[in-house]
Amino acid sequence: MKAIRCKAYGPPSSLILEEMESLHPNANEVVVQVKACGINYPDTLIIQGLYQFKPELPFTPGSDFAGVIKSVGSGVKHLAIGDAVFGFVTFGALAEEVAVPANACFQKPGKMDFSIAASFMIAYGTSYHALKDRAQLQKGETLLVLGASGGVGLAAVELGKLMGANIIAAASADDKLALCRDYGADQTINYSKTDLKSAIKELTNGKGVDVIYDPVGGDYTEAAFRGIAWEGRYLVVGFAAGNIPKIPLNLPLLKGASLVGVFWGTFAMKDPKANMQNAMTLMKWYGEGKLRPHIHKIYDLEDTSKALQEMMDRKVKGKIVVKI
């Protein structure tokens, strides 16, 4: 089987396409013949050695996958050879085959194509866990989403609106904000042109926002936190800006606010039943036409480095998919 391999930490151009031995499942695993793999921003970090964990070199990147089960390990009861599935792994999905823990694999709805399925679990799973479990977002509250046109950001806009919140989408370009409005944003902020703190204050009549969803980090974090409402919740989702910000701790004190970490992958592994319940809700909403993942572009496996570079260059709206 063919796989994208990272043999030394570096830019996307350093990745190679290599022929490897076919995989065999361990107990409680399945091997999936991959049809599509969604690209996520952490993929660009992991190949550079900049993510929270560093796989042993060499390794195959890629987390969000969809495909057909090729073989089943002992102890797996709910999946069978030939089942169309989607799910997530820590790494390994940018390949023709991937070995997956059975509890991280879900039956693909028949009407969901493989590209959509490979774009779904991490973006929507992360955002729904963040808004429902970590922030406990309530109907009528105001949600600010930073990096709102990206994969997880756009999912947060869509889910927040579905959960009854007033949505303020913040992004770096007007065309990105136009997409956010199409996905339910009530108000928008272009933080490349406008002071973020002042814009939040103006749009909320001085009250501030109840929940802030931040997959960006960097210079925008403190400005956004200064616009949080009393007893607001600040969701720390990621650091796409490249640097991890430091917050003066008097800010949460003065606002009675909470800094809340969101690490969906660990939640999914530690509490698979709760994650499964979330996934079933998301599948139901998708089946009802309430969720519609946005695919920016589809690449072939041999062009994976181009897909990752486009993600790093901040050109992506929604999700990029590698077709295999």
C-alpha cells in the first residue's frame, strides 16, 4: 500500500509518497481501506514537530478518514469487513490503509459521500464537545468564534446557531466572513481591519460575549478575552496563529470568567460513550440537513504536500480533503 511518510520534521515539501507493507489489525482494531482523508491544521504542526506530541519518526500523518473496512481484529463486534466507515486516529490516515481502534470508527451514513465523511468527525466533534460539554452554551447567549472560516471554526458557527446562540464570526478577510454569514453568523468582525476588543464591545452594547471559541491563539487571544462578559467562558481550542499566548490572570478574576481547555481527541478516548452520544446527535442533524460541511478543495494523495501548504498559507475556507 502507498502512504505519505514524514521521515524528518520539516515543511510539507519534505514529505514523500512511499510503498509500504499492508496492515493487519491488532485486537479491538480494524484496518480501513481509506477513500478520503480530511486535512486539519494540527497536521501541519505534527510534521514540523510543533504539536503537543511527536510521533516516532518515520510516521504517516493524517487523522480524519473515511473508507471501507478491509479486515477486523479479535474482539470487534459492531463492525464487519465491507462496512463503510469514518473516524479518527492520532496519525496514519494519509495512506491507502489505516489501522484504527474500533471505538474510534463509526458507520458512515449511506447518503454521506466519503469526502464529506472525512471532513466531519474532527471539525464537528471538536466544536460540539467544546460548545455543549465544555462551555455549556445556552440558547440566547452570544458566541464569538475566532478563525471562523476554518474547519473547526465554521463548524462552531454552524453548531452554535443550531443551538440557539447569537453568533459573532471573526476572521481575517471579507470573503471568509461572507462564508460565515452563509453558515449562520449574525454579525462579523474582520480583525485584520478592526480592533477586536472595540468591535466586540460595539456589537454587544458593552456587555461582552458569553462564550469565546478560539482555535487561533496568538495576538488575538488577550484582545478577545478583554471583550468577554461577566461569567463568560473562554474555550482554548488551538493555536493556528503559531504561538501560544499568555493571559494576565487578573482578566478572568475581574470578569468572573473561566478559561476552559478543549482537547477533543483525549475526551473521545477517555469517554467513548459520551463521544458516541455526541456523534449520534451530529449524525442525526446531518441526516436532517441541518449540517453541511464545506469542502474548499480536493487533492490526490500524491499532492498531499500542496494541500498541507495551502492550509499553512491560511488560504483554506472550511476543509481540504485528500482523495485516495
